[in-house]
Amino acid sequence: MGNQILYIEDNPDNMMLVKRALESRGYVLLEAFNGINGLDVAEKAEIDLILLDINLPDIDGYEVARRLRGSGKPNLAYVPIIAITANALKGDAEKALSAGCDVYMSKPINIRELWARVEAFVPAPEKK
Ligand code: MN
């Protein structure tokens, strides 16, 4: 099993936080700063898990999830997706699940929750 995680997120502070947190556990983080670029990376690289921000500058995270799930490619249709929602109380979470995401987390990102949710899908390569 691989250890490559794609994070689709337009906020550089969140990107840096998650990159550090996951690399410290031995994962490899691929970065995409908008939805279209994220889909492109997902097509071209071997991705084991996607972390998906909902509020993106081009297409939103729901649309990213729908396009992945609607893709004819099994690796994209079935890759685990963790949505990261800013407005869990406004129905984002339910919308993320119905768009095809497997689980969701609320912002602000809690590192321990992140590790636990990621590990539920992709075992940590090494703990430092
Ligand atoms: Mn965002």
C-alpha cells in the first residue's frame, strides 16, 4: 500500500500545517491549490487518499468529489476522500457526504483528529 496523500486546499497556512503534520508520520503530501488542478493531480499520480477543502477558488469541493466519483477510473471512483469543511453547522458535512466524500472534518484542523482520520484509511508508514 502506498503513502501518497493529495491535499486540495487554497489556504497556504492550512496546507503548511497539514504538510508538516503528515510528513512527520512518513506520508508524502501532494499539493493542489484549486479544484481543477487537484483533479489533474489525482488523474496523474498514484493517490491513496484525498483531503478535500470545500471552499475552493474555482470549482468547489462538492464538485471535485462528484467528478472523482463519476469518473470511469476505479482509482478515482473509490479513492478515500476526507472533506474538510468550514461550515459544518450549515449543512456542509451532509452535502460533502452526498457528493461522495467518505468522512468529514471541521476547521480549524485538529492535528490528532487528522492523524486518526488519515490512519483509518492509510496506515502511517513510520512514526517519528
Ligand atoms: Mn478554502
